[in-house]
Amino acid sequence: MTETRPDIELADLRENRALRLTVRNVAALNLGYFGIEFAVALAIGSVALVADSVDFLEDAAVNIVILAGLGLPVARRAQLGMLLATIILVPSLATAWTAWQSFAYGLVPEPTPLTLTGLGALAVNFVCARLLAQHRTSGGSLTRAAFLSARNDVIANAAIIAAGLLTAATLSRWPDLLVGVGIGLLNAGAAREVWVAARAEHAAARA
């Protein structure tokens, strides 16, 4: 027996409310950990943590924009998706600047704070990715942007932990520097995926 329209509309309403709550919680988690990670990054001079902390700030902004755009038509959501693809490039630019600073001055970050902060970031992003995974197909390119960003951040945080361990073993700046550059490239790839998905969504809405 097929669902009646009121039943379908009620299910859609519940899904929308659940998605809004998820996005709000993910935005708060990202904004809170941004402050923690950025403070540690400045204290120890870590390229990887600077790049990742800016990424937390970007993720918070992405989810706030998603929250604002959930009630918009598909075409407008697609336009926001293209805007978010541009926003995701911001950590890549921040990474390039901090990487240059590290290369020029030869700074070696303290390995213990680097590793512990990476572990904390991994935990936060894992929770965010799990929360967003159940909604990644229900909000178009906007929720796809948030899910891809959280998923990539889990990978990046695992690399930060490895960089901390290698820094402790070698006392070299290169593990932190290379991971920082890798985070920037990962975000650039995510930006391309979101842009392609948003363009396709926008074209379908105009057809």
C-alpha cells in the first residue's frame, strides 16, 4: 500500500528537522574545535594544525550556510553549493602561506601537542562525519559539501597524528610541512567535487 501525501509530507518534515539539528550540531562542534586547534597551532608553529584549524572554521561556515539554504529551491541551493566549493579552497591558500613561513624559518613543531591535538580533531571530525553520513543525499550539493569535508578531515587528522609521531622520532619539520600541504590538496579536490555536483544540480533545475 502506497503512502498518502500527508504521510509523505510528514516524513519530509521530520527529515528536514533532523537535518537541521544535525547541521546545527556539526557547525557548533567545528567552531568550538577551531578555537582549540588554532591556539595550539600558533603556540607550537605547526603548518598542519594551522591548515586544519582553518579547515574547522571553514566547515563551521559551510554548515551555517547549509542551515540557511535548506528551505531554498533546488536552483538556489545549487548556487550556494558552487559558492561553498570556492570556500573550501580557503584552507588551501592558508596552507600555502603557513608552509612558506615554515620553510623559510625552519620551524619544528613540538610533537606531543601536535599528536594530541590531531587525536582530538580526529574524534570531532569522526563524530561529524557519522552525523552527516545519514543525510548526505537529502540536501543536494550542500549536504554533500559538508559530508565530503568531514570525511576528508578524518583522513587529514590521521595524517597529522602520523606527522606528530614522525616529528618526535626525527625532530624534522618535514612531516608537519608535508601533511599541511597534503591537507590543502585534499581540500582542493573536495572543492572540485562539490563544484561539479552543484553545476550538475543547477543544470538539472534549469532544464
